Amino acid sequence: MAKEYVTTREIAGPLLIVDHIEGAKYNEIVQIKAVDGSIKNGQVLEVDGDRALIQVFEGTAGLNLGGTRVKFLGKGVEVGLSPSILGRIFNGSGVPIDGSSAIIPEKRMDINGNPLNPYARNYPLEFIQTGISAIDGLNTLVRGQKLPIFSGSGLPHAQIAAQIARQAKVLGKEEKFAVVFVAMGITFEEANYFMEDFKKTGALERSVMFLNLANDPVIERIATPRFGLTVAEYLAFDLGMHVLVILTDMTNYCEALREISAARKEVPGRRGYPGYMYTDLATMYERAGRIKEKKGSITQIPILTMPEDDKTHPIADLTGYITEGQMFLSRNLFQQAIYPPIDVLPSLSRLKDKGIGKGKTREDHADVLNQLFAAYARGREVRELAIVLGESALTKTDLIFVRFADEFEQKFVKQGEYENRSIEETLDIGWRLLSMFPVGELKRIRPEYIEKYLSRYTTSSEGDTKNAD
């Protein structure tokens, strides 16, 4: 039977210190009863002899030292799971907020998950189509990958997150696909935008949403992504679904981690963040992947806003170490009214080569990707040179590269918020752009692909120009 204690010694921010306890365990759930009879929930953060440090999910307002009763429940935080969880919206503590009935669970799982044996992992290999050319064409998302989006304040990462959630799908086979959308520290307007967008577009039917608002207790923000990842593990490894987990905004999560660390009087690390932040982030990011002999998979897109657009900030820096690449949003492209403002040059998907090619996307994908990247990099370089030296200093070929860079941003990167491009459409746009070059400049594409694909987009007048060159 659970024991109840009235030996609270200290209340500090969202934390309680309780003395003279017996048998308490790390991560154990506690029930806290205030003097007015209201019930709060908490979790054991630390046990030192007969003393326990407890974080209170709903905050410590209304608690006092004399009348607070603390009951240790002997188990960790769990979430009830069943197939009917799809299409539901929960708050950051896993409580339904969509007006429907509570979930009748078929099983319960601890939200902290279980360590995964690295030997049991399968290598990420298959392509996930997001419908966004800058991702699918150049920074391809692979099933089982962790690919974060590095954004900045005021950039449209929320719209991009919603677009990916709406459009993402597995190609080739009729396989079950689901999205777990986790939002942390967002405003009411943002939460309403996500809910309305998911309902309006029908994406909610295959999604599970967890929404932690900015005015919710900061301690709840620590649990919110773990609720989402536990649901993803159930859908992927119990029900055999391919699950895309979108986590936004990881910066708000890390700020909550720093606030709790300060309340615990821990020695701060870089910029005040706790020294264990790398480990804490890894416990979530590493829950993505595929498992041998399991049909399902978990793919993660964490989204974080870099304070002052600083990619060396600890949150972005540590995330980059743990994940397999990153996508950068560009403030310069955003100011030119280009959506989505994905800057493809510093962006990188380290697993893209594993998810593209014949039988996955298209045989010419790798060559087109490399040629587009090289041409755009040179076009940007020449464009910057022209600002210094003037266009008169550029060669005829240089001018083609500048024009290509402009067209690439306007036709390849830029697309509508509700425009869902197939990978074939994306590659065709790439070939159309490359057709402005003389064939001799397409040094990264095999001759057989040039012969097979380029002729579709080369008009007779353009062909005459190329021959003249």
C-alpha cells in the first residue's frame, strides 16, 4: 500500500524536498494533496538517503510546508495506449483536450522508454517524401533518420512543420503511416493554428498531437516529448506503422531544462544550461530508428529556434552532434518572400545517399542532386563577386550561373505552403533548371542520364545556343 508523508521540508519553484521517506525510487510518481484538497502530480528527481527531491508537474502554487501530503505510488509516469489513440489531441501531460472520451488502454508504457540494443537496430534505407523540393531533392529524409530543422525567431518553422505533417508519406508500398506531432512552449495562437490545420486538411486522422502551451507548468514541458515518443514506439513497434515524429520547439524544452536545473541549484554549464543537456537530448533523439525483425520505424524531425540565429549556440551545437544532419532556414531567403526559406548549402542529410536511387526515388536522383548543389554554390559565389566587381567583370558562363542561382531559388526552393510535389516533379524541375547550361558544364551527371532526361527540357533554340558554345 502506498505510504503518505507530511514531512515536506522545502518548496523551491516547481520542486519539493520531502524528508524521512522509505523506499523511494528515481522517476517514481508521487501524488501531492494540498490543504484545499486539490491533487497535483509529481516525479522523484533525486533520492539521497531518506530524503527525496520531487518535481511537481502542475507547479507548487497552493502548497505549504505544514499541510502538504505526499504519496509515493511506486511506479513511473505511464501512458495508456490503444489503436484508437490515432486522431486524438492531448495536452503536455497526456490528458485528452479534444472533447472526446478518455483512451481505454490495451497496454501501458513508461514514458522514459527502454534502452535499445545498438545491435538490434536496422540501418535507415528508405525514402520518405515530404512534398517539399528542398528536402526531397537535396536533403532527402530517410526512414529511421533524425533530421532537425534549425530555424530563427520569426521564421516560418511552424508552417513548415505543419506542411511536413500533412504531406509526408512512404512511397512504393501501401504501408501504414502515422505522424506524432509534439509542440512545447507554444502560444495559444500557434496551438490553434496546428489543430485547425490538421483538422481542415484531414491530417489529424493519421496523427496524434501533444500540445504544451507557454503558460503551462514548465515542468510539464520535460515530459511532453517523452509522451509523444512513447506513443510513436507503440505505433511503430507494436502496430507496425511507419511513424514521423515532429518535435517543436526544442529550444523551449531546453529552456525548461535550464530553469529546473537552476531550481535544483546545480552547477551550470555553457550559457547556464546543465552539463547533462547533451545526455538528456540524446535520450530522446536516439529513440528514432528501425529495429531488426520489426516492420515499423520512427523518423524524427526536431525543430529548434537558434537564439540570435547563432548556430554555435549549445542547443543547436549539441543537436547537430547527435542527429544525422540538419536543415537551415535562411532569414535572407525569407526576406525575399521565398517559402520555405531552406538554405540548401549549409543544410545536410548525412543519410540521403542511402534513401535515393533506382527503386527508391529515381535512377538520376544522386547525379541531379550533386549537379544542382554544385551549380547553385557556384552561382551564389559569382553573384557575391558581381556585387564587388560589377557584372561587366563576369564571363558569359558566369552570367548563366548567376541566372541559375536566381531561378533555382524562385522555382526549386520556392513553393506554396499547400503545394505537394512528388519526387518526380522535384527532379523534373531540377532538369528544367539545368537545361540552361551548355552540356559541357554538367560535369556531375553521367552521359546516359543527360541523353535520357535533358532532351525533354531543351528547346531547339536552346540547343542551338549550346552548340554555338
